[in-house]
Amino acid sequence: MTGYDPRAPQDFAGRHVTVAGLGVSGIPAARALAGLGARVTVVNGSDGERERAQAAELEQWAAARSASGEGGGGRRAGVTVRLGDGETLPEGTDVVVTSPGWKPTSPLFLAAAEAGVPVWGDVELAWRLRGPDAAPWLAVTGTNGKTTTVRMLASILAAAGLRTAAVGNIGVPLVDVVLGEGRAEGTTYDVLAVELSSYQLHWAPSVRAHSAAVLNLAPDHLDWHGSMTAYAADKGRIYEGNTVACVYNAADPATEDLVRAADVEEGCRAIGFTLGTPGPSQVGVVDGILVDRAFVENRQQQAQELAEIADIAPASGKPAPHNVANALAAAALARAFGVPAAAVREGLRSFHPDPHRIQHIADVAGVSYVDDSKATNTHAAEASLAAYENIVWVAGGLAKGATFDELVRTAAGRLRAVVLIGADRALIREALGRHAPDVPVVDLDRTDTGAMSEAVRLAARLAEAGDTVLLAPACASMDMFVNYNKRGEAFADAVGELAAAGH
């Protein structure tokens, strides 16, 4: 794929592209490439009933499109799906486009490197498919808080009257977005709020955002990246080539280090966000007010009020500190794009968090029940636990190689009691024994889905009026549930049963 101009759409007509993986990003990529006239081979390691159905549907779609002459570049496009072998590089491949979850050490990529064949992710493909007048990207990454921040950002941009969408790792494939799928004909975006994972950034060497933010950095997905250094480096790719602002977390020096290491456009500025009083070139909080000292005329002496903390409060209760930080990051990116202060306030007021993210479920007998099932790692759980004073903590699941000493040490003073569930609960119990030996612990020795109802009943007996029963598992859910959504739903159902029983 020589002669690539990053500001012009890529020509794929007649190229042989191998797509690694059927799935959320693989299928849209295969369709887009075939529609542009590429010869597409999709490879997938598994060969189950679901994969066969997906393969048949994709091949039939391509055949019908080719027969109607809709292939791009005046050529007939085709899609071939190879199941049961995701390791062998198809002969004649010009470029490999991978789904985010495939590890860099996969034999397919090693074979591509040996053959001199480039490997792109779905985000890289989307970037190369953009037209010269495409909407700029405001990009967000971080270990935790990405989705919330991107949705807040999209809400602020919309409040400013801009045509926008929250896309990327948030669940809307970027390939579909840049090609106009799902939009009315003739409509365009002014700007996109883009969530990018470390997986996606690893395979996205050409992406150049208008402005970008790294919210935080903590050990996660190290089995994929190989080390914390490699993980951080992939996160830092989001700053490469930024034109206006690199937004970092003043409380997390590692994020500022990534800004310093980035190669950005001349005039691009480093903008910090802080829960304290902001200095020049920062956004922060003063007496409950979100203020901007970065995008004002005289940032040495002036500050612009953006919103009040109450404007970002959830439906019930005070916003967690990490959600205030998310709002500040979103505000900084919006201000970098020229959004007025009034739109920041309006956008934050109209924003509603997704389920299972610090979601207040109910108050029962003076006890508040909060679902943060999305807290699937220790960093997220630490932020969740920091939001409440007296907690009966429901935790456990699949640890994914995590350790829990630092988490328990930090939260020990807030814990009324702990109810442990899941396959790796012993790891948390041992950390509690070392760092919070006086906190009562109930070890629920069952991993069936009905365990959540019992866990909530046990938590209710341990809680006192004014306490918070908090589901912040610090672990993945797949030992007991299909995903964290189902785990959160089980918690909410159990709380509903408790309320109905009159407890």
C-alpha cells in the first residue's frame, strides 16, 4: 500500500486484504473493503455454528453485491471466509486488518511481518478511508472512564449545536461512521467524539486527532501488551500528531509523561485537568465550580466558569470524584474545539450515564444500593470505593492476574463489611486479611448466577442505615455471568426483591 496520503481516502480496488476475525469490527471492515473493490479473505480461528452462520451471510452479501456490479473501482468484489485457521497468512495478501482483541504475538501477524505485509486495526482502516473534508476527531483513552467521558463530550458538543456522535470502542464501528452507514444521505458530522482502547491504538499508527485525552493509567491487559511500559506506550499513541490540545490528568503524572514524549503539531498545547484549583493551562474545581484557565484570553489571571459539580450529579446523590474528573476531561476537549462555556454546562446537565456505572438502584431501609458492575479492574473499583464513606462491598469474579493489596489498603477505612463472590474471591479475602483484618468478611462459596441474590441479602444484614451496599467487583464477570451488564442486572434484580420483601 505505497504512496499513502493520510489526508486522502485510500484506494483499495483490486487489493487483497485479509481481515482477522469475524465480529463487531471484523464484519463491518470486510463489508467496507469489499464495497471498495478489494478482494477480502476473512480468517477466524474458531469454527462453530455461530461463525458458520456469520460466514455464510457475509459471503452471500458479497456475492449479491458483486453480481449487481456494486464493487468499488469498477471491479467485482468478493469475500472468502476461512474458519478454523486464524494463523496462516493467505497467499498474496497486501494488508491485514485485525480486530482489536487479536494479540500482537499471533502467528498471523508474525507471518505478515516476515512477509513485509502491514497490519492495521479497524481504527487505522477507518482513518485511511476518511475523505479530505472528514470530521476531525476528539479522542479519549485511559484505563477507566473512557465511555463515560466520550458520552459526556458528545453531549457537550451537541449542546453547542454541532453534528456529532460518540463512536469507536464505545460500540459504533468507526468504519461504518466514516463511510456514512446509518446516516441520512447528504448529512455529515462536524466533529466526532472517539473512544479508543489500547488494543485499537496499538494498530493505529497513522491516526492524528484534533485533540486527545489520556484519563489515567493503571495496570490492565498486560497479558496482551506484555508489560506496563508497552501498555502505556500504546495509550500514548493517541497524542501523536495532535493539532490543538493534549489533555492529561494532573493527578496521574504518567499521563503527562506521555504528552511530553509525543510528537505533536506546532502550537499544540498540554492541558491538565485536576480536581483541585487549576493553574494556568488547566481546568479544575474551585468551591464546587468547574473552571477553565486554559482556553481564556489571560489564563495567568482569568478563569471561566464552565459548570457546577451539581450539574454532573447522577439521578441520585453526589457525583463520584472520578466522574467529576471525566467531566473536566470532556470539557477540556470541547473547549479545545471552541465550544462555549454555556454549552459545557448544558451538555453535562443533559448527560445520563450508561447503566452499571455508579448507578444508584434504590434505597432500602435507609441503605443505598449502588451498581458499579463496570468496575472490572482494581483501578476502577478504587475510584468507586472512594466515592462513599461507609460501604458494604460486594466484590469478586475473575481476577485476570490482578493483585488486590493496594486496593484493600486504600479502601480499608471505608469498609463496614465485605461479601465475596466469584472464582477468584480468595485473592481478595487474603488481601483483606493482610490489610483490613477487623472488617467482617462473608465468603459466598458458590458461582452460579443465583449467588447474587444471596450476596445482596447478606449485604443487607451487614449494612446499617446510612451505609452504601456497593457492587464494585474489581474483577471480570465471565466466571458467573455472560458480561458485566448481566452481573449488574442480577444485582439490581436482587435489590428489587429485597425492597419488595419489605426489608
